Amino acid sequence: MTEDLDRRLRDTDRRLRDLDHRIDDLDSEHQSLKSKFGYTEDLDYELRDIRSDISECDDKIDKVEEELGDRIGDTEQAIKRLTQHVRLLDG
């Protein structure tokens, strides 16, 4: 269970990094086009909006990772307690 969760979190982080790189590429392309064609306020607004959305997603993922880490720790503790109870009952 923990391995699957870790794999999913790594995959999500990778996808966020990929999106961030794509945003950086778009930003570079936007700056290039802006220098060629002049003022592009609408594109600036859209780019800021996209970056804001990614930032919010990143914050949400951080919170989910923290919460899942806590839950995994709680679950591991519960499993240890149950294992000890079973050993006592078997003894």
C-alpha cells in the first residue's frame, strides 16, 4: 500500500515538474513573441493564471502528501499494536 502511494506521489510530482517545464517553455516562447509583436497583455494574464493554477495544485499535493504520511504512520502503528496483541493471544 505504501509503495503504491509512493509511486503515485512520485508520478504526480513528475507530471507537475513536466507541466512546470512546459510552462517555462511557453513563457520563453511568449517572451520571444512579445519582443517580435509587441504588447500582449492577454497572454501575460493567461500565463499568470496558469502558473497560479499549478501553484495551487502543488500546494494541494503537498497537503495530501502530508496527510497521507500521517495516515500511513497511524496505520503502521495500528498494525504493530495488532501484531503484538495477536502474539500475546498466541502465547
